[in-house]
Amino acid sequence: MTPALFLDRDGVINVDHGYVHRAEDTQFVPGIFELVRAANERQWPVVVVTNQAGIGRGFYTEEIFHGYMQWMRARFVEHGARLDHIYFCPHHPTHGLGPYALACDCRKPAPGMLLRAIAEHDIEPGRSVMVGDSPKDAAAAQAAGVGRIFLLNDEANPHEVRHGTVQNVSSLAALKQQLWPAP
């Protein structure tokens, strides 16, 4: 079993401008390529776990989401980094349309996406790291047994940390240094 780096997407990989699904609307969070490259160098799988209620609400389709994620993966490759696995939840219990209108076990704060990744890729959750930007990300990671949980925090978006295993971090560069200090 190996540890993994779990990442939320909106707010961690890309700046959350609300339902981002097009290249022209994408602004990468500073330090994301370096953080992912550091995990890749250590042979840690990098797993994206993202709620995508925009699909359920009818703002874009699953096909558009997959195409966008292919584009995003190519940007990582251009920066010498790799996103290994992508899990997404298209559901929303109250605003979802048609088959997307349901309460599921994959929408964070439920741990379904993380548990599925752990089972499918032989991941050691206790040695793994989750990076999110919302208490929902922390709750999902805690429920899945992830050992270290970080919430990306800036002064405009403070998070209250209620559990000892969750830490606020001011930037992805600071997190990379904390996880894997430079020699």
C-alpha cells in the first residue's frame, strides 16, 4: 500500500470562480504544479476528488467535464507533473436535475470518492494527505481515515479547524515545504 495526495479541485488546483469548466476561465492556484510534482517524485498517486454540482444543475455535461479535465491534465504534463486519478460527484440533493437529484455517498462531506480511490488503487489512507479548501473536504477525508488533512486558507476565506488532524495552510508552497522540506 502507498500513501496518496488527495486534492480537491476548485479552490486548490484552480481558483474557484464558480463552476469552472472551460480553459479560458481557468487560473491555477500558485504552487499547485510544484506540489503535485513533489508527490509524483515520491511515487505518491495524486488523486483529485471533486464535487461537481454544476453537472447536476445542468450548467455543463459530464462530457464537458471530462474534456476539461483532459485539458487540465495536459497542463500538468507541460509543467512536469501528473494527476493520476480523477473522481467526481455530479449529484446535488436539492438542486440536481433528473437523475442527478439525489443524496449520495460520493458528495463531500461523504467519503465515497475517497473510499473508492483507496480501494481501487491500494492506497494507505493513514499515511495519505488531503488538501481541500472547505470543511466538507476535511470531513470527507476524516471519514475515510486520511492521516493528514490541510485546508488551504487565506485571510479572505478563513476556516475554523475543529479537529486536531486538520491544519490550515496559507499556501501550496508552504504546504509543500511542510510535507517535503527541501534539503
